[in-house]
Amino acid sequence: MSERVYGVKTPIRIDYTYVAGRARTEFLRGLERKRIIGQRCPECRCVYVPPTGGCPTCGVPTDERVEVSDHGAVEKFCVVNLPFYGQQITPPYVCASVQLDGADTTLFHLIQEIPADQVTIGMRVEAVWRPHEEMEPSAETIRYFRPESAPTNGAKS
């Protein structure tokens, strides 16, 4: 009788090509110019960022282009405490869903320049962009989000 096999270790590699499509290409090209581009549904009027070219609720094309702010609020977040292979940031750090001003959906990104245990739901944040010479059509053009800067004129933004 042969011995039972409970598992097999094998290296796996998956190579793929992502085709952005028209809506996502416009979004990525906007990031290259420090602009966040979404699309508005003609029926429910929701603004989707990043856009997909169609409204998932109404099932219609979303052709109206809308530029939204690079400021927003943390809607939900998680603190990453465990190290893993290939990790580029030392734990603890925060990943969050940020609802940008003018958008009805969230953008998932890093929150930095604040201790992880001080991040809160509703906290106002702003995008930190790559330097001009490093801009490219990539989600990594926004390096991360940080707490909004205090207004210099004493008024709240």
C-alpha cells in the first residue's frame, strides 16, 4: 500500500497582460498629469473612480468624464502588521479605501505620514504624488495618501 499524499510544493508563475480599455486608459493618463478622472452614470448620477466604462448598478455605459479631487476621507482601513515575502514597506502600515471628494466610490491605497494606530475612519487625507519627472500612467503615480495639511489661512477646507 502506498503512502498518502497530503500536499505538493511547486513553484507557480502567472504572466498576464492587462488591457486597460478606454475608460481605465483615460484614468491612468489623467494620473500622469496629476488629475483623477472618473465617469458619471447618466441614470443614477454616481461618479465611479476608477472608471470601468459602465455603471454596475444601472447597467448602462458611463461616457461622461468627471475630474474629482485628490483629497478625500478614509472610509475603511486595515493595519498590516505581519511581514511577508517581497514586502516593500515595514509593518505596521495602513491600507485604506479613500472616498475622494466628488466620487461615489472609493480608491484603495496606502496611508502614510501618520502612525498606524492614529488612522481613523472619516480622517481627511490628500494624495502625495510622485515628482514630475517620475510621472507615468500608473496607479503608483499617487505614492500614498497622508493626513490633510492644516489650512494656512486658519479656515477649514
